[in-house]
Amino acid sequence: MNLPRVGRSRSDVLEALRSSTTGDAPWLEGKTLFLIYGVDEEHLQLLREAHSLFLGTNGLGAGWMFPSLAQLEAEVVSMTAALLGSESAVGNITSGGTESILMGVRAARERARAERPEVTAPEMVLPASAHPAFQKAGESFGIKSVRVPLTDEYVPDLEAVARAVNRNTIALVGSAPNYSFGTIDPVAGLARIALDHGIHFHVDACVGGFVLPFLRRLGEPVPPFDFTVPGVSTISADIHKYGFGARGTSVILYRTAELQQHARFVLGEWSGGPYQTATIAGSRPGGVVAAAWAVLNYLGEEGYLRLNREMLATTRALQAGIEQLPGFRILGKPPLYLFAFSPGDRDVGAVGDRLAQRGWFIHRQPTRPPSLHIVVTPTHTRVVSAFLGDLEDIARQVAPGRPVAAVASNYGTG
């Protein structure tokens, strides 16, 4: 397609965009079971309006051109830090979990350069279930990734982690929870290892950061995972997941301002003058900052507790229905709203294909055993019976036999 010689009318352009979405996943209908974290149309309209108010702003100029953005970001960071166990942690809004993880790993590398200059071949120890963003960060910053195996409960083996640490290790990683299984790594145990060796420890709470504090308030057993655990250095928490912000919004938190300074990029001499950024990005859209501030204030503690009650009930109903099917089981003990389940000795691909034929967008994972993965949001409250009915029908159709390794759905595309 070439750039049109003559521009099209506004109405024509907008209609073309609306028409282009006809084949997209109908996530508001509740049939999209991964990648989307939605609530309802009213919530979506709030995000649209808040984002549009700051569409023309740039976070690169926050503080001097757009002091409103600096204030909004500071308040979002402060609210997030308080949720995650600290009144003094500092941080920034980023474009998503990957950038937040990159910043956490960058802080680890720059800290090691300052404190342990003798380390010339740095390594990072992470569970096999750690998000691919850590591998991306390692490759970007010249850090070798050393992965350790999981136990039968789908959490990292602490003894294996301790054995993997050596004089080149500059960082440990834990997840609360990991994405693939929804299980929470033993953060307190990992933090003790980090403290014993004086190394950086990053907790990936991209999924759980805006869930686990509310589950705890609802009386659910949530293990220590945040800044209340000594040894936790940095935390990533995605607002665009269970914070229900606009897509492209996460927070990176640092226990101290010194750690944040390690992560900052500073170029003192340049033809355009001194340059520095607190994140990977230079220019940053102000709209997502405004939308994040808006949704946190719109929902408040009561709103998040209400949504978490709904999602908890929905998740438990789905899990109970799945485990009633012959051979089906939930993998591990996931405490929140994303989980993987095995269809036993049925072919995962065949089960996934038949669900797709009925309009369900679901993630297939080449795990051991092969599994299907579900992310529950408020949009799924009304579709529990429909999903379980379809799954039960499909379980009867797909004959048990030798299981076939799952062909993974595309979690990320090029």
C-alpha cells in the first residue's frame, strides 16, 4: 500500500478503521481468554476520555513543559508502591512489563558495575518459568541467563537456585505469579539467597501487582512477595493488566532512589545538550499516564475489591468445572486468575482447535504436560456456564489417546 495522493475524509478514515476490526477477537463478549484485561464499556470509555485529554503531551517534557504529567506519574507510582509494601519506594511508568523488567535488570547491571567492577561476565539466575522479557534483557545488556528447573508444584527449586549462584551472578529473579502457571515463586526464600550473596533481586509482579494486595484484604492466603520482604530490590507491576489501565502502562519500582539512579541513562555531553531518561524510552505518551491515574482513582480500593471478588468467584467456578471432567486437572496451585490446565491424555491441539471453532480464544502451551491457559477478567463472569458446557462437549468428542505435544499459540508475534 502506498501513501494516498489525496487524503481521505475523517468519516471515511474512521469507518475504514471500524470495518477493519470485524475479524478481531470479541473480547467484550468474554470469549477471549488471554492477552486482554477488560472490564466493561463504561470503564473503556473512561480510558478513552482520559487518554484523549493528554494525547498531545510528551513525558520527555514532564516537569518543565508538562508538569501535570510529572504530578500524575508521581501519584500513580506512589499509590502502586503503597500497595506493594513501601511508602518510600520510587519509580516510573513504562510502556509495559517488558520495559519495566528491562529497567529492573539494567539497575542490577549498573549496580554491579559500581559495586563489583571485577565481574566482567555477569550472570542472572531465573526460574524456567520467568517471562521471556528477562531473556531479552539479558541479551540486551550482556548478561548470561541461567535458568533453573521447577518443582512438581511449578515453582523454582530453591536448592537449584542456590547452586546456580556463583561469583559472576549479579541478579536473581522471582515471579508473583509467573504467567505460564499462575503460581507464585517462593519470594522470601529467593530473597534470602540474594541477601546472602549481596545481589540484586527483581520480583516480576506484572500480573500480580494489582491483584495480590486485594486478595490478601479479601482473606486469601497470599505469601510475602513485595517490599515487605527484605532483599527485594525492584518490582515490576503492570497497570494494563489487573490495574485495568490502557494498554502500554506498567510501573517499575525501586526500593531506593540510589537504585533508580543506577538505572537512569545519563549523557552529560551531546550536541543538543545534556540528556537523561529514567526509562528505556525517550518520548513517552502522556495519554497512558493520564489513563492510569484515572482508572486508579475511578476504581479506588472498593472498586478493585469488588472486581477481585468477582474474578475470584469466576476463577473458582471455572477450575471446579474443569476438574470435574475426566482426566482434566489444574497444574499447580495458582492462587489468582490465570492458570493452566491439562486435558489428561487428550490431544491439547484437538481440544484447543475445537474451542477455537466455537469462538473461544485460548492459549495453548507446550508445557509438561501440554496445557491450555486461561486469563480470567471481569468480562468472563457471564460466560462460565457457556465455556464449561462447550469444554464438556469437546471432552466427549476428543477421544483419549496418546497425548500430543501442544503447538503453542502465539503469545508474541513479529
